[in-house]
Amino acid sequence: MKLIKLDAIDSTNDFLKALSGSQELENFTVVTAENQTKGKGQMGAVWNSEKYKNLIMSVFVKGFITNADEAYLLNIATALSVIEALKKNNIKNLSIKWPNDIMSANSKIAGILIENSFKSDGSVFTIIGIGLNVNQTDFTDLPKASSMAVVANAIFDKEEILNLIVQELKTNLELIKLSATTLWDHYMSLLFKLGLPMPFKTQDEKTFMGIIKGVSAAGKLIVLLEDDHLVEYGLKEIQML
Ligand code: BTN
């Protein structure tokens, strides 16, 4: 693993994407920052993280998927890697809120933003962005968020967790080719609120209730609506509230 440590940057994902465009990067080149001035979340959201406290990391990988249909497996492999690293640090009540928010009980402790570039030669470059709340304890502005420190009442070593995540990523990304169903079953067993009614919001801000039935092979969330229709929603179509 090649590690590039930055103090402050707009976004580690953007930094690594630009770097991969200007030079040949080896697999598992990792960029971390203590602070992001323009941290990116899913669906155009901002990722806020208290300076110095948390893990802000982006990992460059290539060669694990060959087309857009497989892209969701990268999300699954990443979510499972973060979960495994957290488990090894004794964090309890872990689950994955579709598509890939990492939860401890009802609070989000990590977010994942994966950005793929499909090249004309058929290769796929991927930037795996992970924001993990490690030692932050003040969440006044983010009532639905939490951290390892809050959940476990302890202080953690960020670099140790980073190494664990990268180690787990290496194993789980290999599984995409070797046994995607193993990844899939593991992911489904950790799905947040499976079988339970949940509020959702569409892109145009409409809210509705539905029961989560599972996730399709393409990574779409299967929801049973109140009128008994089963509907599949893609990554950018809805958000779970
Ligand atoms: C989300 O849950 O909305 C995804 C958050 C992803 C945040 C991480 S922090 C490191 C990397 N760089 C970014 O700009 N975003 C991701």
C-alpha cells in the first residue's frame, strides 16, 4: 500500500482522481487528510468531519470489475470491509443502511462514496472514498451521526483502523471475482431495517413509506409500497430517511 498523507484538501476523492489522471497509480494507493474543505457525500451532499478526529480516506483500485453492472459489488465489498474493521475494534450493533451507510444501532458512523471512471480501453478506475467517524464526540450539528468513540466510549488509533480497512478491502475485492455470492449473502445479512417499514424520500423531495424487501442483483433497493406494489429503486432515485 502506498500512503499519501495530507493535512488539508478539498476532497481526497477529487485529489486521488486527479492524481490517477496524471500518473500511473498502483492498486491500493491511499490518500488521507486531516481536514476536507469540500468533502463530498452521496447524491451531491457535503461530508462534514471535525478536523483531526476522523478517518478521511480514498483508495485507488483497478481491475476488480469490468463493467458498470458490477459497480455495486464495489460498494458491497467496501461496506463489508469497514464493518469488519469496526468489528475487530469491538464496535457493536453494526449494520449497512442501503446503499452503504455504516450504522451502529440507529446512528451513522461511516459513509462511502465510490467513483468509477470507465476508460475507452475497457479498464475501470475506481476511487473508494470512506469517511469514518472515529474520535469525534460532538455531533450537535449532525443529530443522526455518531462515532466509534461515542459508541465504545474510547479513543482509537486512526492509522491502525486505516490499515485494517485496507487489509479487509484487499480480501473483499478479491471475492468479487472468486465468490460474489459470499459478498452478497454477507451484505444482505447486515442490511439495516430489512423487512421493516421505513420512510423514504425521492429526488424531487416526495416522501413515502415502504417495507424493505431486499436488494436486487444490480444493487437496487426492493421496496414494498403501501399500495402493495413491489418497486426497485436505483442508487440515485431514493434516499432512506
Ligand atoms: C456519504 O455517506 O454521503 C458518503 C460520504 C463519503 C465521505 C468520504 S470522506 C473521504 C472521501 N472524500 C470525499 O470527498 N468523500 C469521501
